[in-house]
Amino acid sequence: MHFVWRVPSSKFQSLTRPSFSDSRSNFGVWVWVNVLRVREDEFGIGFYEDISPLYNSQSLNSLCIGEDSVTQLAFLGNVFFWQANVAFSVENVNQRVLDVYAADSEIRGYSSLKVDESFPNLPDDKEKPVAPLPASLSPSFLDSKKLKAISRVREIGPNGKLRPQVLYLIELGVDLDQIESMTRRFPNFIYYSLEGKIKPVVEFLLDLGVPKSDIPTIFNRCPRLFGFSLSENLIPTMAFLEGLGVDKKRWAKLICSFPSILCYGRQKVKSNVDFLYEMGLSAESIGKILTRFPPIIGCNVEDNLRTTAEYFRSLGVDVAPLLCQAPHIFGFSLETNLKPVTKFFVERGYSKEEVGTMISRFGKLYSYSLEKNLTPKWEFFLTMNYPHSELVKHPQYFGYSLEKRIKPRYALMKEFGVVLPISSLLMPSSDNLLKALKSKLKKKTC
């Protein structure tokens, strides 16, 4: 099978070659060589051009994904090499890559896995000799480049002071340990010009209304943002997103919560917006979704959004209203987050159609933890003597606090000796609940 991973260029800076596999007996899937040249679009977002035909495959070393190792790449300048033997299913490989290179939710949407089923049959058992990588691609060389970048953080200049970039960040409230951590994850950051890049972006964010106290968090979450040009990248990107309906009054809040929103190329944004139109959403609704949940811009259309939409349709859910109601669940893993919730309710006697009704009425249902939320609330629900259909009518039950709302209100209802529907028990204010209980009791005694 032919695998292509697309990951932000910043993620490649710390990668080195992994150990070689001395046996292929434990591997069920082989991955073909790719030689990728890193290029950038007009907004500085890296994309990868497959230039494998330009290279002799025998000059590339076999890299391996094992149970205790991760795929790591070798690079020279802007050319990356990889080949891997994979012991996991396609789905698990994809998740593995997401976990390793996209643990940060901001980056997650960039990663994707494409599979070409037409790749030739597996190679024979005999390993073909491969030439060693050039010295410039050795782990020690790659490590030295990262270490050099990190060392610049605490390096004292001829004037007896830290570098201007570092001093500026310290003034903003970023400590040295945080700066080192950022540089370790994104070594290019320490080479950014203070006057030409970092300071103009900071001042721009402050002018937008971003609190100064939030600048350190933005630096830590998305250091690459401060390498973008205002006139060529950030301002045009904002104008483009505003044209799609993003609320310009909420830029400060959006950037604080998801600074990577300004780092996507137009083509990436357009492809995701086109998908939302395809789902039947209006321009106004799309603008609201982009404002409420900007990470949807980074989700992969085919491997994530479309797959999730098809899954919900299989449950009888109208996808467009669900996207408006709970767009964040379209960023969840189908296997890890969504299917287990469906299975939870099906195992307790609900049909898939009923589960579909529940998710249509309460999209956040799939956001909750099975262990910490759904299971304990289900167990208490069983003691309340309601029919199972009550949860289909009012799945919002799972959105209320068990200890602070559900249990106290149920105890109060028991004191009155009456029964209210779950919606009437949990939704009203305390005063209105008392009125409802007294009214119900009065009718009961009449």
C-alpha cells in the first residue's frame, strides 16, 4: 500500500531516523518509498511534492514503525525521505501518525493518510541491500541542528544580555523554560527577526483586542504564527475568512482559542468550506460554524469530515443541523470517540434509529466520556424508574451535573411524591421547578 502523510513543516524539524528493522516477520503491510520536497503556498503553509521518480530507491534506507517506536524521517534541506514497514491496520497507522505528529488539537487537522490499493505485491522475503544515508542526514547531524537552536535561547551575546527575541518574550510573560520548549518543538522560531516578524505580529494581535496576558499562551500553542508576514499572510487570511462569514468582532477570542486559524492556506480553507456547502449549509450557517469551531478548517475532508457525516447519516441523522448544533464532534475520531458511544446505547437496548434521534436532539451527547459521564448517569437513571424512552425524548439529561442537579432535583421530586418528565425536572429554574411540583401535587390531591 502507498501511504502519504501530510504534516505541517514545523513538525519535521525535530525528527531523526529510527532504528532499522532486522526482520519483516512481524509486519503485515509494506509501505513504499516517498521522497517529498517541501514547498510553501502563498500563506507559507508547507505542502509536499512527491519527487520519488527523481531518486534511486536503493539509496533510501528502510525505516520502521514498531510497537515501541515511531516513524521518523531524514531530511536534507527541504527534501524528506521515508520508507516504512507497518505492523498496524490502515486505521491504526493513521491514528498512530495523528497521535505522534498531531497531538496538539490545533495541528490535528493537517494530518492525513492516503492509501493506494494498487501498489504492487509485497516484495520477496530477501531484503535488498540499501546504501547508508549521507552523513548530513545522520541522527547526530539532525540533533545538532536542534540543539544549536535550543542553545540560542540562553546564549549571552557580546552585550552581556540574552538575545533580543528572548528578552522581548520574557517581557511579555514567557519564561525561559517555555521558550526552550517552543524552540524544541519548532526550532525555526528562535531565528525569527524580532523587529521584522515577532514584534509586528504581537502588536497586531494587541490592536485586535487580544489581552496581553494571552500572548504567552498563543506563543506556546502556535509559535509559527509569529513568522508570518502581516501584509502578505495574516491580514489577507483574515479578509478571506471574513468573506466566508467569520465574525470580525470575534477575532481576538478566536485567535486566543485557536491561533492556527490564521495559518491555513486559502485552498485548504476553501476545500473545507465547499464540503460544508455540499452538506446543505447556507453561507450564514457556515460563517457561524467557522466562528464557533474554527478547528473545522483544519479537519481532513475525506478522511475525517466526510467519513463522520456518512456515519451519522447511517444512524438517520440530518447532518446539516448537526453541524450547526455541534460542529466540534466532526473533529472526533470515529473509532475512538463516536462508535463507542453508539455501542454504549445499543448495548442498553436502544435501536440505532433511537440513538440517531438522541444525537439529532443533543449533538453534544457524543462529547461526553463513557467512564466519567455516560456510565454513572445511566446507572442513576436506572434507579429513577423512568422508561428508557425518556432519554430518547430528552437526551440532554446527560448534559446536567449528576451531583449538583440531577440527584438533588430527583430527591426533591420524591419528597413531593409526584413524577415529572425528565425535561420538566431538569430544565426549569429552581423557582419554576417548585411551582411545577406544587402544581402537580395539587392536581394529585384534587
